[in-house]
Amino acid sequence: MSQTPDSAVRAYIDQHRAAFLDDLADWLRIPSVSAQPEHDGDVRRSAEWLAARLKDTGFPTAEIWETPGAPAVFASWPSGDPAAPTVLVYGHHDVQPAALADGWHTEPFEPVVRDGRMYGRGAADDKGQVFFHTLGVRAHLAATGRTAPAVNLKLLIEGEEESGSTHFRALVEARAAELAADVVIVSDTGMWNETTPTVCTGMRGIADCEIELYGPDQDIHSGAFGGAVPNPATVAARLVAALHDADERVTIPGFYDNIAELTDAERELIAELPFDEAEWLRTAKSYGTLGEAGYSTLERVWARPTAEVNGIGGGYQGPGGKTIVPASAQLKLSFRLVSGQDPYEVETAVTRWVDERIPAGIRHSVTFGAPTRPCLTPLDHPALQSVVRAMGRAFGQKIRFTREGGSGPAADLQDVLGAPVLFLGISVPSDGWHSPNEKVELDLLLKGVETAAYLWGDLAETWPAPPAPPA
């Protein structure tokens, strides 16, 4: 595999560590909070800062891509080798809101290094994990003597991930030719914990809806009319009760059609992880597990589709009683989806299921939000094996596998560009994404740098896989 000298990579990283961390701290001082309009200028300043730093790193192209919302940053560095694969790295430069009053020990936009950690909003999510690619590619060049990366390297760093990636898919569709790649690397994820390095192999998708139910034109007397007209709150309750069977399987016809079932090998890999269910429950602030029969807790949250009631309402909610038949009721449902499920087919199935259960005299509507597709990388994919090898060299130990139960814009890249999506992240649960005192472990951040330095040469040698020799 790749002949990039490990000692040369590590020496280069050690030599440039201080300047790298100073630059990252400088970027973290920009409060690029995309969800708050008063920070629109800061989000733009963050994009401009990154574009300039990528130019300094050596990218011949580093530019701001405008959207109707916050700007993204695109950079490109051709390999010069006609046979080189093209890699697109995704991340985001916007951050969650943060204020000292939220419980921060220090000012959230004034980074502090303490006990081998850098504290500051965006340190892990996602500026730190974007920025390690700048030192990684320079270490790759220094160790190999190359003047350009071994792969055609592109970066797309969006500015709206923390506010819903509202304009991301449209941007990818409009710029698909410039973003074309053989593989996408997402650096907006993490590892199992500080001592168990892992590679994520997939994320669930999502479809969510609001169901509005309308009965009488106003709240009416339950003595005069109750039992003789349909009650929308009762209909809402019956819909919720019918959503799962006794084994906690979703009852919507067609919901499980075509899903990618876990293989025995995948279940064994999940079982290898040092999972403490009692600790997980404490983190969840919950008192017992419940889910689809026949699957472990991790299998349920990573590899099985779900239906959740996010909210239910209707009728009188004040103190004491009020004997009415309410005029309306509401439900909010979300469906986490796995590979093989199409969000639009799920939406159709859900709408049909609801329609069939609404009695005469109840008017209703089902409204869906913007869906996200699931994405999954097969364990034997050659590009995934490159990530595993590069990470294994950096960490010096076996790399295990996880998935993510949540969703993200990575699926849009897979869907539009038709390229497999891989995940390279070094953040750990204790980093506190979206929480006060967000931090990044500096040793792990530099392991991310080292992984990136090894990865480009490994991918160039093994992706696409070389053709089999003639018989």
C-alpha cells in the first residue's frame, strides 16, 4: 500500500503543530452562527477566512460559493496524474449558538487550550475537523515530495448545516459538474470514544410530517354531542396506537420493503464495540430500553428504521376539567430510514395509511417536511478500506465500525453526485457538540491530520480497484 513514510508525516505535523493550532483558534474566534441573522456577517467572514487559508495551503482554486442563504467555500487541487481518482471532502464552517450564560466556563468564541484540549464553539463541530485537512495535505506533500496531492482533491464546506442545510441540495445540483467525484469524504462525524477509534459506515435518513385533524367547527359540549360525532383527539390517539405492533414493528404497509438487512458479519462488528447499556441509558436520561424485537440497542438506533411520535395535541390542556369534544387535534411524526428506503415512497405509504384510518366527519391533512435519504457504505468497499488503513496507521490499533442514528446532508451528495460517501471523523462523545464547553482533544485532532496525510496516497493506489489480471 501507500509508501508515505510515517516518520516523515509525524515529524512534519509536530513541526507545524503550534502554527496549526494558532490558526484554528483564530478561525474559532469568528462567531459564524448561521441560525442567528445578526451573525450573517460573521458567517461570511468565516467563509472568507477559510478560502484565504486554503489558498495559503496551496489550493489553486479556493472561492466563495453564494447561496440564497449563507455562503459555502469550494476548493480544488488537481493531482496532475490523469489516472488519479477525485475525492470531495465535505464539512461545514457554521456553528451552533453559544453564550457564556449558557453554562460555558470561558467565552465560547475565545478559544482556550487546557489539559490537552481546545475549548471553543466549533472546535469539534465542525471547524476543527475541517481544518485538519489543511495540515494533512501539506504533510502528505512534504513526506512524499509531491507538488500536488496524489488525488484530485476538492473541498465543499457549507455555511448552513447548523440551520438545516436549507440551500445545500440546490447548490450541489447547480454545481454538480464542478463537484463530480469518485468518492466523498465527510468530516463531520466522530469515533466511539477516546480509546476506540472507529469509522462510521452509514447514516439514517428521515421523513417527518404533521397531521392535522379537524372535527366540529368549534369545541362543543360533550354531554350534548359526545358519543354521536367523531372526536379528532380520539382519532389522533388511535393513529398513534396503531403505529406499532406488539413487537414494536411499524405497521404501515410497505414500510420495510427493500431495506438493507444487517448481515451476520455486521452484527458481529457492532457487538465488538464496548457498549455499556446502563451508561447509555444514563446519557439518554431514560429508565429502560424498548424497540423492535430481535435487535440490540445499537442495531435499533443505527440499522433499523423507526417511527416516532414527536408530539401530540388537541383539546383542553388547562387546569381542571372541560367537558368538550375538541375541534381539532395534531400529530407530529418522524421516520428514521435505512438504506433501501426511499423517503418519497415512505411519504406515500404514510399518507395512504392515515387516509384509510380517518372516519367520516373528520377532515385531515398530512404535510411532510424536506426529507433526507439514508446512506450506507458496504464494508468491503475499496475506498472504505483505504480510510480504515490510513486511520489504523495513525492510531496504531485496530479500527472498528459504527453507524450514525441521525441524519445529515451527506446523503444529498451521494444522491446527486452518484458517489459513495465515507466518513472520517475524530471527535468523541465528550466533545459536547451543541453544548456548553465544546472542545476537541488535541491528540485526536492531530491523529485526524495524520490519517488525512496517509489517505490520499492509499486512495490513489487502490481506488478504483485495479483490474484483475487476464486469465
